[in-house]
Amino acid sequence: MSIRDRAREALYNAMNTDDGSPASARRATQAASVLAQAASTHGHTATAATVAALGAAAVAAEGALSNYVYPPGDYADFREGKKR
């Protein structure tokens, strides 16, 4: 396996979860959470709020711009009966 193949595989693994679903929104949320927590701990509340808002914007943009379709399955909902 060449270095190029290994780099491609590492990049793909960083961008996707084990089941193949995209992980960029989750990673953006985690990074924003860590940065916002660090900023608020050191007394930079405006910076913490800005970073948290940017993390939320990244999640919203990923959801709006991606064409990922979630696999069929039994997901949690608020309905009492099974109407499908």
C-alpha cells in the first residue's frame, strides 16, 4: 500500500464514521465545544459565544448542503402507534 493510499484512507476515516455516515458536523461540534469551553474558562465569554455560534452554523451548513440520506431503520419519534 503506497503512502498516497494510506493518506487517502486516513482522510476518509477522519471524515466518516465506522458505518460510512459523514462525521464533519460531529467533529465541528466537538471542536467548537472544546474551544468555547477553553475560552469561557479563561474569561473570554464573547469569544466563547462566537465560537459556539460558529460550531452551530457549521452543523447547520453541513445539514443543509449535504445530500446524505440516513439509512432506513427504526428511529425514535414521538408517535404512540406505528403509522407508516
